[in-house]
Amino acid sequence: MSNYSKSQAISLKELVERSPLLRFIIDLEPVVLDVLHQARERGTYCSRWAAYSALKVACRDLVGWQAREAQLRGSHYHEAVMAALDALLPTSEEWGKHTSALALYPGGEGEY
């Protein structure tokens, strides 16, 4: 279960500052920070679901039972990163508004 509220947008910096576990994960596996940064880039994915799924796959070797770092193979590390992704990704409603607005303007970001 996520400890982060979707009612208010949270920055990545705030998220990391609030979570000693997330800081620990990033210290051991800095690539996790890159994945979390990608959660804010809407233009790459066609939907929230597609973004979450792709970023979850990107974390496969970083946290959880397949982690490169033996210390990060616990499920609680995987859950912490997935909760952070959930908190960082815009809601489906916000995502839909963003992609609808892009469709109205020629030359908008990418295709969806």
C-alpha cells in the first residue's frame, strides 16, 4: 500500500526526502533515480498504465528478487519503488487531459 497521497502532486525531491527507505535504495542502486525521473515524462508513454508497466519492467533488475544488488532483493524494496512510481505518475484523468490537449495542437509531443 502506498504511503503517498495522490490528492497532492509531490516532487521527486520531496518523495526521496520523506523516505529513508527510498534514499537507501537510491544510494545502493542510483539507476532507480533515473527510472523515477522518467515517471514525470509523459511524452514517452501513451497512458499512465503503459508508463507504470514500462517503468516496472525497468526496475526488474534494480529492486526485488532479481535485483543486481543482493541487499535490494527484498519485496519491501520493490514495493517502495512501485509506490514512488505511483505517487509520481499523473493520474489517468490528468494523463487524459494532457494527451487530449496535445491532439488539439499541431506539432504536439509525440503520438499516442
